[in-house]
Amino acid sequence: MSNTYLDPYDRSRKPHAADAENGSIVEMPDRATWSPGQALLADWYDAHAVDGLVPPSTPVDLLGPLIGLVHKLVYDPERDDFRYLIFGRTIAKKSNMGGDGQWVSDLIEPTRSVFLAHYRDLVAHPRLFVGRLRYEGIDIPHREWVRAVAPMGTAAEGVTHFIVFTETAHEPRRF
């Protein structure tokens, strides 16, 4: 699967989280602590969500400023797994890994376990999630990332996709 949003990254180097011993994702309920990107995705979600889900036909035009910092994943209920349809080029470069057509279950540990648990929880309990991802370990270039996850789907189908905004916590962009 070709991914037009993916910048080349250095395949000779290991992904940023390769030396992580563990990872965790925690929710940030206080909007005052959100980055501008998290707030922008939250505003889009709030404007379009119906019963906790953004309908799949919803235009993503307002998310244009986040391009490069956004992923789109499709949920496969038979596999209970998630496949990257779009993997933001800025994130590919910062994390030194791409997701072009990759399944979350194919990611390295601890990223695989952390993300699978996180996305499965959001399938079971659809809602806007705004929080932080933190890796633990000695040699990790980007230990902390801010993220926001908007579930897409319908009441009849449930969650079918996620739009995920993420960026390193120490370099938030202004939009």
C-alpha cells in the first residue's frame, strides 16, 4: 500500500522506541493542559460527533493544519487489529518508523501492546481521547508524546476508523 503522506525515514536506524522498557498512555481531562493540536482535533470532534462517533463521511478539511501529525487507522473486527491508512510524515520522521499499510500488531514492543490496548479500549468505549504517551527506558530520543484520538463510525457499525493526532510533547506546534 502506497502512502503519499510518508516522508522517507532512515531505515538503517532503529525506531525511536526500540530501547523502551515500557510505555503508557494516560488521559488528560483538563483542556487547559492540551496542546493546540489536541484542541484542534477536539474541536473538530465536538463539531461532528454523534453518540461518541464522527460519521465516516465527515469532511476533514478543518484538520488541514495537522497534516503530517495525523494518522488514520481502520479497525478490522475479525483481526481485532488496526491498520494505518495514513501515517503522518512528521511522525514518521520523529519516530523513525513508517506505518504505510502496517498493522498495529506488527509494531515493535512496547508500542504494539500499548497501542493495541489503547485502541481496543476506544472501540469498546468510543469517545474523544486526549492524553499523553510516555516511554520508559534509557536511550529514547522522544520519551513523551501528546495525542488525541477521534473515533469514527456509526451507531449501527460501531467504530470503523480512528483519526489520531500526535506530536512530541516538548515541541508543540501553534496552529
